[in-house]
Amino acid sequence: MAPIDPAMATHSMASGTLRASIARRGAELTQLGGAGGSEVLWQGSEPWPRHAPNLFPIVGMLAGDTLRPAGRAYRVTQHGFARDRDFTWLEATPTTARLELRDDEATRAVYPFAFRFEIAYAIAGNTLEIVFTVDNPGTEMLPASFGAHPAFRWPLVPGIAKTDHVLTFGADETAPIRRGPGGFLAAERQANPVVNRRLALSDELFAVSAIVMDAPASTWVRYSAPGAPGVTVSWDSGFPNLGIWARPDAALLCIEPWHGMASPAGWDGAFMDKPGIMRISPGERRHAVHRIAID
């Protein structure tokens, strides 16, 4: 394998039917589409200048953007800092990419824990597999959350109405959902808008906030519209939560497997006790896998 330029900004890889590009900044997936040039990821700038950010060490928001381990206060903003940090390349081949982020002086100033966060990509056929791994190399318990945040074009193909798009779930989704107006999870649950495994999409559906499923019954969901390529996002048990989000002022739809969620409204406790947090013992490893497949 040829040496990797540590300053390489992006790496492109492909199978016979699929191509993808990964950025060093945030280890972010920035392009995903057919080998012929079609694109399913959001490629806009404003009002949301991202594509598929990786969330770590928190998902969502903390009260006052403040993390409180053992009574001390540190500032961590929404979705954490990993998405805005340069990762280190570990591997870059025609069909794979692997990057890591380790704690350093800058991370410890806002998140006083030792960690190693690795993201590995592998492309085969019509599927991109993404593996998240978190290691605790320290001597103390590591509290953390992680999540994926891929944004897809909505509409998938120009000229198709946004309301012609639908999400089809792999299992019946009857459990109440949660909403997060203001960035924090409301205590009350709401009726699940999924009917017969289908969620009809519209801007009005997201006017209040994202849809949050504490424990979806499904392990996959297909995003599709007549005349457009279908996109299937799947996940394993390492991602027990799911968020679905869109901005009425942008042509994008996000399907987000998570381990962790925003803080409940009014909750301001110790970070170690935050609902949904992983507690990773010294020397322990956690990992989770999600996949994106294009018809």
C-alpha cells in the first residue's frame, strides 16, 4: 500500500457501481452516488454547509452547552467537536478509508477524557459500510455518545415533488416518538407518524423539530420516490436510537442512527448520568456499524 500523505484533504473510492469521497476534516462523507456521476448526498452550502457529519462525544445539545463531569464545567456545543477536527489517515485504498481522532490538549480543554475515535469506510457493490469505534485508553470511565448525520438530497432528483418521497421502515413502528423543540427532548411523547411502515414526507412534518425514535423496531429504512434511485440506510444494535430531520429552508433530509440523544428539557445533571450515554471502562471498546445502499 502506498504511503498516505497526512495532509491529504479528501480520498475518493469506488466499486463498479458506487463512488464515495471522504474528507479528512471530521472524517466526513462528502460525496456518494452512482459510478456514472449521480449524487444522493446534499451538496449545498448555506443554510447547512455540511454533508454527513460524524457526531462525537455528544449527540444533540447539553443544557447551556455545558458538560459537567464530577462537578466541573466544560463547554461542548451541539453534536460535539469531532465534526470540526482534522482526523488522521490510517488507511486509504481504492475501496477503503480509515481515520482516527485521539484526545489532545485541545480536546481535553473541553472534554477531559482520554479517547480514540475511529471511523472506517468500505465500499462494495452498491453499499458503503461505515464503522464507528471508540476506545478508552485512559484510566477513568469514558462517557460518550456518537452518531451519524448523513444528509440526502430532497428531492432526490430535480423535478420530483418533495411530497412524492417516502420513508419505508423494515418493521412496524408503533412506539410514540419524541420531539425536541429548542434542541432539547420534550418529556411528552407523540403519536408515531409512521403508518403501515411508511412515513409520507413533507416540510410540515419537520416544522417543529426532528423526529426522534428512542428505540426503533426497524434496523433499516428506505428513502425513495418514483423515478429516483432508492437509498437504504441500515444499522446494527450499536445504534439504538434514530433521528430524522429536515430543514424547511433547505432541500435535504437526514436519516441519523445514534447512540445517545439530546438532553431532556430541564435536565442539567452530571454528564456521566446523561440519559443514553455510553460508559466505556478503561481498556474497553465500543463499535457500531451502519450502511448506505443505493439502488
